Amino acid sequence: MLQPFGPNIWTAYHPQKLLGATLGTRMTVVKIDDAVWLHSAIPIDDALADEIAAIGPVRWIVAPNLWHHLHVEAARARYPDAALFIASGLEQKNRRLHDGEALTSVAPPAWNDALRPIPIAGIPKMNEHVFVHAESKTLISSDLFFNIAKPDGWWSKTLMWMMRMSGPPRHSMFFKSCVKDPAATAASFAELTRQPIDKIIIAHGDLVTSGGIDTLRAVSAWLAPHQRSTKAAA
């Protein structure tokens, strides 16, 4: 079921599992003019497809990083006329997506300035691109951070605690291990804090419904020493 998140933007949740624990994942739907932009596809059944169709025809499907591609092929099968945009490198990980156009820091003209893409640098194993939806003051992301305040069930609580994924908005230990250039990642987060952001959509955990800039600063606080060194070098 689609949940409104602001003007011309909706989310849909799917209870995806990780090692037997409920991690959950989330798709974002944005209306651009009379068409639909799908970010980080989840399984789309007929009922969800009907809700999306009521907004408009799906014209774009976005796989925003190297991890969120499990349901992209099914989305393409349902929407064969939609253009596919992927994080660079995904075509090697999933060769069935080889014809996708690589995401960059420049939005295609057809998006009509509705969304601004921002690559998160320094994490090649992820290569996430996030998107600023200025109309709703929303940052659309997937694995930028976790916000799993209350894991569902004892095994989910145990696994999320072990992986440092539960609690307040945070980067997991695994995420931190994937950061290969902390200065570049710090610069990307600094760029995000200069954007018109109040709310944040993430794939795993609770949505951030206000105070988005403060959340980004808190999540990336561990990168602060690298950010200061970057300023000093400048």
C-alpha cells in the first residue's frame, strides 16, 4: 500500500528478511508531471500496481546502489516501457541490467528538475546515489543509514544489535567497513546538509519526518575528523 509522504511523493514498505530477521525495505514513488518515477523497487502486486497507475504511468525505474536491485527485473517486466537508471557497477553485478543508464550527479532533462541526484562518494562497494525532492523537502535514500528503533522479535533484536544496526539513526559496522575514502564520504554528507532537506526516506527502519539536517549531522558525526582535515587541506 502506498503511503503519502508529501506533495507528489509516496512510499511503500515490504517486510524483507536478512538472515532470518525482519529488516524491511522501502520503495519510493515520485510523480513528475504526469508520469511516475520508481526508486528501489519492491515486489509490486496487482493491488500496488493499481495504486501506482492511479498516479500515472511508470516512466523511470531507479536502482540507486549496488545492493538494491533484487526486485528491479520484476519491475521492468511489469513496466517494459520504463527507462532504467542504475548505479555504475551494477551492470557487472547483475548482467541482466546491463542496458541501464548510469546515474550521475546530473539529472536527466526529462525529470524536469523535480529531483537532484547526489552520489555518496568514498564507498565503492555501495555506490549509492541519493535524491533531493525539493517540493517536499525530502531526501530519498536507500542504505544511507539505518533507523531501526524497535526490531521485530528476539532474533531480529539480537542480530541488529550484533551488527550495530538498531537504536537511533546510525551507520552499521558493516557500512563503516565499506567506507574506503572517509574524507570523500564526509564531503558528501556535508553537501547533503546544505540541501533543502527536512524529511528523509530510508529503506531500512523508520522514516525521518522532521529535522532531517540534524539527523544527517548526527549520523555522520564519526566522519567529522575527516571532514575537518578536508577543510584544512583546502
